[in-house]
Amino acid sequence: MKWIVPSLLVVAIVPLAGQSGARNGEWTTYGADLGNTRYSARDQINAGNFSKLEIAWRFKTESLGPRPEYQFEVTPLMVKGVVYSTAGTRRAVVALDGTTGELIWMHSEREGERGESAPRQLSGRGLSYWTDGKDERILYVTPGYRLVALDAKTGAPVQSFGTRGIVDLKQDDDQTMDLVTGEVGLHSAPVVSGNTIIIGAAHLSGGVPRGKSNVKGYVRGFDVRNGKRMWIFHTIPRPGEFGNDTWLDDSWSYTGNTGSWGQMSIDEELGMAYLPIEAPTGDYFGGHRHGNNLFSESLVAVDLKTGQRKWHYQTVHHGIWDHDIPCAPILVDITVNGKAIKALAQPTKQAFLFVLDRVTGKPIWPIEERPVEKGDVPSEWYAPTQPFPLDARGRIFQYDLSGFSKDDLIDFTPELRAEAEKAISRYKIGPIYTPPTVSRAEGPLGTLQLAINGGGTVWAGGSFDPETHIFYVYSRRSPGVLGLIKPDPSKNDMNWVQGSALTGARAAVPMGAAPGRPPVTVAEGSAPPAGGRGAATGALPPAPAAPAAGRGAGAGGGGGEGGGPGLSVQGLPIVKPPYGSISAISLDRGEILWQIAHGDTPDNVRNNPALKGLEIPRTGQAGIIGTLVTKTLVVAGEAQVTSAAGHPRGALLRAYDKATGKDAGSVLMPAQQSGSPMTYMVNGKQYIIVAIGGGNYPGELLAFRLPG
């Protein structure tokens, strides 16, 4: 893959009556519009003045909960001059003055043990706004999996909704679970259209599940006025439902997970909702669920009012790589060979781009079923083929590396390359969909792959310009190891779980759990702390538990959204850069237009003694980064704090010319981007807000505007 910035002719195109980005200077839903384009036509802030931006206001979150949060992943909303956001370790909801950041009201739920045992804690990624022109409501899901409706003007619970403003989402779910410890939650924002609220589900990290049985991640629609359930979609089909025959030996009856934990999209004109679905129980071992396992790792289109399936497309058959569909399908109106098409574009952890007709689910360009390697893990079932999307020229529609080959290794010097080759000799490598292996101390320790649990692209997703029909997406190169070990059969009835013969099984705690909380998944030989037994240069321990909310927690996520530490050589990533990139892709032409390394070279690379005397170009940074597109710019913050030449220690909020990818300005932030940026206009002033935090810096909202 070549990383160049060619010139690009931008042609103004009148968008179809579909997704057109944020309207009226507001930002009323998580992704700017229900198609999740993350686009705003506002251009008061542009390449000529971006670097002059000043902090208009800031909102600190550390007092909104029993401990500070360092994993602040929110995208706020702005409606009628008021900014709404979730914040803090208790997932409070705040309403702020959009010009000053002054707190207008705050709502918080104390959920006790139910909240503390929830699989997805902290502030989550956002909330939803609804109005019928008279009433205005804010809707969000608590860590303990309760749907709350608040009066947008006062923050008071809406008494006519559910039970005094709350619907218990662990009830009326076509299954039975413990109301306190039942393993289901949600950190994404609800999506609302008309009178329908749609709620998905998320679980603990799936590498080492409690066992082969778990709560199922069904998707439901609720009435926005009274909170009553309108419909349910069984992501694991029941007998008599379409797709049940893809679960052999009645495995549908006990398998769980298969939730929709990423953001969903809605086409109001078509009356359809689009659900991105995750893997079933056992991210890396499917021996208890033989078959292709619909609707796991599928895009499913359902009727907005009834939840009835319209179409589906499975992007991975019988997944054993943690290739959850992690982010919103972006609804795009494009023109291909002169034909106007209502489509959707789905970025993935594989760094594959699937582009489908959103009316029918048919591919815009061919998707080939290609044979993939069959593994040899005892009792596993292997799908013989996997879907490979093609671009307009018949090549794999891929915007970053996947699989793993020697060509991907660090090559700054011959010595580093030789050391990297020695390090990977203990692992199995191969193209994408090379299966996991049983981990053996003598080797292989596991299958080494890029673009698995850590992306490619994960929950932050991409963005789309409805005027030029160009899609923008961040991706990262984050290697992971897929090794399997036997759990203790007295504690876990899985045949195999993720782990290493050297360090034991991966341990999992709820995402954002209080420091010191013990793992909730138990398997033989939990992994020791970093630097313990089996830790050495060139050796990759199992992925750690999801970061806690305590000091030092990073911006990654559990459940396959973050991924483990990267294999390294003398403190350098084992893969060649760019470590993090932004790609611009024409969806009319089905081709990549430009790609750039996003982010300054990390300090551990810039200052590494092994690279002394070498000129290292900007490498980009690995992280989880969402992009914002405006009339002329692509805006994204850096994933890491650096001490680069030209600015004090901090992270840059960067702007790029959206036509070419060239730098168009930057401003310094005290910490890295942790949520996704958004923009709005109030009183003739354009603002850009971004959530920051991580390392030792608690979560904070920064609002930028031009001086004067």
C-alpha cells in the first residue's frame, strides 16, 4: 500500500434526499444525522484560521462519580444552544450552556451493585434527543442497563415514561437473567426516530467468557412516549425464525452475546434501521456453536416500526477472530456509473470496506466468497470461505493492513528487522482469516494478526461528505495474538479460551470497573502482571482486561474494541508505520484517493536509541479516533500525548484539507482525543467540541472557537 497524497479534483454534487449531515448549525444526534455521516457544512472555521482557535470553555468531569474517569468517549449533542452529554464514572447527564459551558442541570443514577457489576461502565459514548415540537426529551442508558427519559429543559425524569422515567432493560427481553448481575449493558447512545427508540446490547470481553452459555444481545424498539416495548429482534434466531438452521446441534439455545454494541443508523424515508452485530459467545473459539451463526457479525436491516428483518449481510461466517461490526454503518447517497444509489458504507476491524445498497442489501461492487485456511483446534468448526469485498477495479476493498506477513515488519534498520523476524518465529503468521491455534510453549504461541480485536477501525467509525461523496476513516495497525488454552473445567465449560501457554488465560473485568475489582471470568492460570513470567522483548502476553476507570486507564475498550499490547522490538512497534492513518475514499469511484499518517511520531519512537541519527518521517499514532468533516476540512485529534518539536507536551487537534489530505492547521490540547469531535453554531460563532482524557488526565470537554 502506498502512502501518498495525490491531487484531487473535487466536483460539487447535489446530494439526494437522504443523509445530509448536521442541520441548522445544531448537532442533534450522535453522528450528526441518523445516517452517522459526522458532517457539518459550517465553514466559519477553515484552513485559513484553524490554528488560531482558542479554548472557549472547558468542562471537567472528575466530580461526576466516586472516582475520576480516564476513558471519556462521548460525542455531545447541541440543540437550541444547549450542549448535552454523558460524563463521569456514574454516567451522569449534563446540560451546558453552548457559549460558556456553564452547567444548567445534572442528572445521575446511583445503581449500587447493579452498576458496579455492569459489563460496560463509565460515561459511555453519548445520549439521544427527541422532540415532537412541544415536548423535548433526553434519552440514555445507564451502566446498569436502564433506559432513562429526562425533560430536556429541566433534567427531571419524565414520569409518564416507564416507571417514573425509567425502563428496566433487563426485563421484557424474551429471556431470564439476574437483574443485578446479568451480563448485559450498553455504552453506545440510543438511536431515536419518530416515536421509536432502538436499544442494543453489550457484554464482557468475549475472549474468556464465563462459559459457553451467556445472555443474548437482542435488539429492541421502545415507544418514546411511554417506554413500552414495541418489538424485539432476536439476533440469535429461535426455532422457526430465519437463520436458526445456521446454529447446529441446538447451539442457538445456550449461546449468548451477538449483541449490537456499536452505533446504529436509520433511514427515515425508507423506514429502516441498520444494526451492526457482534460475535457470539467465544470471540476466538466457536466449537460449541457449529455453523455459520446468523446474525453474528452481520449487518441487519429491520423495519423501524416492527423490527421485522428486511435483509442481512454476514461479513464473517462463524467468526473466531473477534471481528464484531464495531461502528455505525454510514448511510450514503452516491452515484456509480451515472446511477444514483441509496447505499451504506461499513468500515470494519478487518479494514475492509463493505458498500451495500441499503434498500436491498446487494453489494455495489462484487463481494467474493474466497476459500480460507481450516485450522486444527480440536472440536472447532470452520467456515470454508469468507467474504472479500472488492473495489471498482476488482481489488480487495481494503484501506489498511490485515493478516500478518514478514513484509509488515519494522525495517528502520537491518538489525531491527532481523530481531523482528526472530520474535515472530514463535508465532504462526498468514493472511487474514488465518485461524487461531492452540498455544504451545515450544511454539506456536498463537496466530499473529493485524486488524483483529484492535482494528483496523473500531467503535469511532468513519465520516462522509454528502456533497463530494467521499468517505473518511481512521485506522490503526495493532497486532494481536490468537492463542487458545484449556480452562479449568470445574470453573468454565468452554473447551478452549483465549490465552498463552506462557502466561495463562486472559482475564476480564467490566469495562471501567473500579480498580482492584477481581476478574469475573475465571480460567486456569490467569496472566501475571506485565513484566512477570513470560514477559520479554519480542513476546506478546495475552490481551489484558479492559482498562479500569482509575488513574492510568487508556482510551481503548474491552470486548474486542481495544485489543492488547503490541508486540515490540527494543521498545518499538514490530510493524512498520504508519501506526495510525486517515484514508479518503471516493464512493462514486470505489477507490482510495489519499491516505495520510495521522499524528506526530510517538516519543518512544522519536527518542529511541536504536533510531539515533535516522530521519523518521511522521509515523502516525495508534488509537481509536473519530473524524469530523466540514465544508472544507477533516478534523481529528491525536491519540497520544507527545513532546514533539514545535509545541509543548500535549496532543494536537488537527485539520486537513479534505480534498488533498494536506495539513491545514492544528491547536494544542492538554490530553489526547478520547471521544469524537463535533461542531455547532451559536450566536454566529462556530464551535468545535472534543472529549479528551487518558493516562493521568481525567476526562474533559474542550470547546474551541475563533477569537473575538
